[in-house]
Amino acid sequence: MRPGVQTLRARRSPRLQSGSSLISADSKPFLPYGRQSVDEEDVQAVLRVMHSDYLTTGPEIDAFEAEFAAATGSADAVSVCNGTVALQALYAGLDIGPGDEVIVPATTFAATSNAALYLQATPVFSDVRGESLLMDPASAAACVTDRTRAIVAVDFTGQPCDYDALQAVADAAGVPLLSDACHALGGSYYGRPVGSLAHASTFSLHPVKPITSGEGGMITTDDPDLAARMRVYRNHGIQSTFRERAQKMTWEYDMTTLGHNFRLSDIHAALGRSQLHKLPDFITARRRIADVYRSQLAGVNGVVLLPEPENTVGAYHLFVVRLPGTRDQVFEAMRDERIGVNVHYKPVYLHSYYQNQLGYERGLCPEAERAYDEIMTLPVHARMTEADALRVVETLTDCLKDAT
Ligand SMILES: *Cc1c(COP(=O)(O)O)cnc(C)c1O
């Protein structure tokens, strides 16, 4: 029925008992849950910038932003130095500040919520749907108050959220729908690319994400005023850049608001730009791994897969499964077998800082909390082979049999 797995299983030596894992591990390469795919073309792109006139605030930034906007079907893209400050620049660009509330899903990386805290705004946690672990529109609607300033959808794992339903919630609340699309570059929803699905969308270019610039971030939007405010915010609150002043032969500049230095360098942009050209191939490669997982794990007892609804294309930054009752045991056994499984995510408000310093309480988002006990992330990245994926499947099914 599953020839690849059967063959692998036959060749596989019996798993040694716990305590001997280091010995059994020696022959097996460690398979990380995510990693970059950088080739010689990427290296050459970086070297070209190293020999050019501008290492930062140069033409490579303009080109990267223009190409990123085109790739995401957006009017504009603003680069910044990581995905976390992309969120901060976006919230700041919308003038979100003290006393304001930002609705975020509980199941996300802490940065989605932390960025609101940097601006003295209050994150309000929406629960996720039990099936998809994506923001539940009904729960988001229940979080709306007269202090709500934005709703932030997170395309967890790279799977686009239910944007039509979330847009309706945002419209009813009279606030913009934003998208933390850090997982989802290259995905789409009813034929529309991720990055064009909300008022503005943020991206991370960290090495585990769909493409990388080393460190880097991007915000896409069709709102020219918002883009202009974010460009000022990333440059200390100063209206003009060094290059623009040099071109105008003037030293004069004015700082109009309090901003930061959140700029991306041209060196990073060169890598990101070169990687962007390979995005379709990367997504195809990730989806090939996801296909192996979906076909091989469908119907395996004890494994629950997250859906990929029709008319959506997931980018598969992560491949998350639920293992009710066995997660902890299977996680440990998989790590013993040198499979780099992980857990994404602990509901943000369960972190000590949120519990002890900010006073958020357990029980806020039951679906997210229930999921946290069951979820496990399987490796997926563009350099994985089908044999790697079959090794994961076979190890997982073996580990499940041993788990009680
Ligand atoms: C990675 C990530 C971020 C932060 O991006 P960095 O580039 O690491 O700062 C924010 N939100 C989500 C959902 C992420 O996965």
C-alpha cells in the first residue's frame, strides 16, 4: 500500500531503548524542522552589492521592495530589518498606541502580540478554530470593544486564514484587518496572493521562513499614506534618506516623529531579492513534502492533520499534526531518532511574562490551549527529499505504536 515506507521499514534497525539514543543516533543525520536553501547565485548577488556604492539605503532596497510588491499583488512593499519590527512599524503606522487594543490569535509567535506591547497598546487574544488552528472569526468578533484598533490574522503554518469572514468582522468593527503573513509568503486564497488579502501584511525573512535575507522583514499594502508613514518610522522619524539628500545636494533634514532605525541593508536585500526569484520553486518543494505527509499519514490512527481548504494554497512554513494523548511521548521518541520535531505554538498569553507581569489568565482561549497539548511540527523545508519525508512518516508511525 505504501511501498516507500515499507521498504524503509524493512531496512531499519530496531529502535534502541531510551538511554541508548545517542548510540542509535550516530548513523542518522539530524533532520531540522526548517532551514534555508541558499545557492551560489544567492552568494553572487550578495557579493555584487558588497562591491557597489551602497551597502544600505541603496538601489537594491528599491528593487527588492518593487519585486516583493509585484510578487504579492500589492501596490507597495516596505522593507525593515526583521518580521517583528515589521509588525511594530505597521501598528505604529496606523497610529496604534497607549489605550488601544489589537486583536491577535492566541496561537501565534509572540511577536504578533509583543509588537502591540512595544507601543503600549493592549493585545486581546482571540481563540482559534479547533480544526484549523486559525483565528476564529466568531471569537475575534467577541473580542471587539470600542478601543479595538485592528484585527491581526495570522496565516499559521502558511495556511491562509478565512479572510472573507475576518474582513466582515473587521468591517463591522470599523477597524482594519491586518495579516501577520510571516509563514505564508507564496500562498494564496481564492487565487489572490498572500500579501494582498488584508489592509496590510507583514513578512519575516528569517532563515526558517519561505525565503530568507538572513534577517529581514517586509510590509505590503495598497495604502500609500500608510507606506509613507512606515518608511519614515523605519528611518528615525526622518522624512528623507541619506541617498535622497545626496541626490538633491542638500544636508537639510527634519525629524517629524519619533522613529527607529529599522532599515534593511542592501546586503540583506540582495539575498532576499535573489531568494524571491526562487519562491515558486521553494513552495513547490515544500508542498511536495506536505503531499507525502498528507498521503502517508491520512488514516493513520492517532494522527490528526490540519485541513487545506479548497481554493487556498498553503505555503507550508510548518507542517503541524495533532497527536491526542501521545504528543509528549512521541515528541521525545522522534527527537531520539534525530527528527527535529518542534511545537508551534504555546498560546502567547501562557508565557510567564504575560501571566506574571501582565496578568493574563489560563482558560482565555480553550481551543488554543487544548491544541497546545497535542500539536507537533514535522520537518518541512525546500531542501528535504521525499526519502527524508518518508523517514519522518515511518518514524512517526513507529513511535505512535510504542506510545501508550
Ligand atoms: C517569524 C515570525 C515573526 C517574527 O519575525 P522575525 O523576522 O523573526 O522577527 C512574527 N510573526 C510570526 C507569525 C512569525 O512566524
